[in-house]
Amino acid sequence: MNYSDFIKFYPDFPIKGVNFVDIIPFIQDKELFRNLCNDLAAMCDAPNVAAPEARGFLFGAGMLYADTPIRNLIPLRKKGKLPFAEGDLVQVEIMKEYGPDHVYFRRSDLAAGVPEGGVLEVTFFDDILATGGTARGLAQGLNMQKVVIDGKTYPVKVKDFVFLVEIDDLPGRSKLEEIAPVKSLIHVTEG
């Protein structure tokens, strides 16, 4: 199946100079969505998937149903979207295409994960790889964490990055490959 046939592009949205990649058509067809989530899940090398809102959630949650080792979804959210207990919330500064921002995750969501060996491995998943600022900042924040599961401490390690769409003529891949391997299902160019 040629997934790129389903993508729509909107120039100068949300601001002039940005070409918006619309992946909403993938959630408008049950079979297409199921196939896409299965293919994305097969690309993930870790049983824990960290996905930023909102579009990362759409596919990250669908990957939990795939016949793969994925067992846990770690939500990465904007300010004020995650309820938290004292000391549970981690704030990470990221650099988006539009400027700086902050994203949050909970240590307890990491601790709900599945460790392998002596490490809690995570696949970072998002819908679009453009400049790589969001993924890079969050991967660095995740890699600084240690979680306790059943009395044992595990360092967190982003094992790989998986994207639905990669914009090949932007520098995102090169920024992320310094951290972990990068895989993308669909490749497009800005031009």
C-alpha cells in the first residue's frame, strides 16, 4: 500500500513558510488505520512507546493493539494536561518549528513500562519528523531518567525513533541519529 497517497499538504499553515502535513486521512478509514498502526508498530524496537500529543497519541494508542512486543504507551503532554502527584512530573524544554515550548511526562508512566535486561527501553514515536527539536529534547529528557520498578532501578534509554512521515529536506534526522537510529514509514520533501 502506498501510504503517501493519503497525505494532504497545506502551504503556509499555521504560519507563513510552514507547509502543514495533514495525516488525518489515515484515521478516516478503519482498515487503513489498522494496517498503518501494524506497520508502525513493527518498526519499533522497544516495548514502551513515548508519544507526544495529539497526533502521536492517535497512532501510538493504535500500536498497542498490534501483534508486536509493544506493551506501554507513555504520554508526552503540554502544560496542564497531566494530573500528577508530588515529584512525578518532568518538564522538558523543546525547540519546535515555531519556537520554544515545554512538554511534560510522568515518572509513574515510565514506571508502568516493561524493562528488558537492566534498562527501560523506549521507542520515541511521533507523526512528523521535520526539524527534530521536539524529538531531540524529549529523548534527552527521557534518557536522563531512572525509574524504580518492583524495587529495582532502571535507567531509561531511547532505543529508536519512529515517525509516520519524515520531511527529508529538513535537518531532523541528522539531529536525532546522534541519539538513536531513526526510522520513517513515509518520506516527503518540502518543495
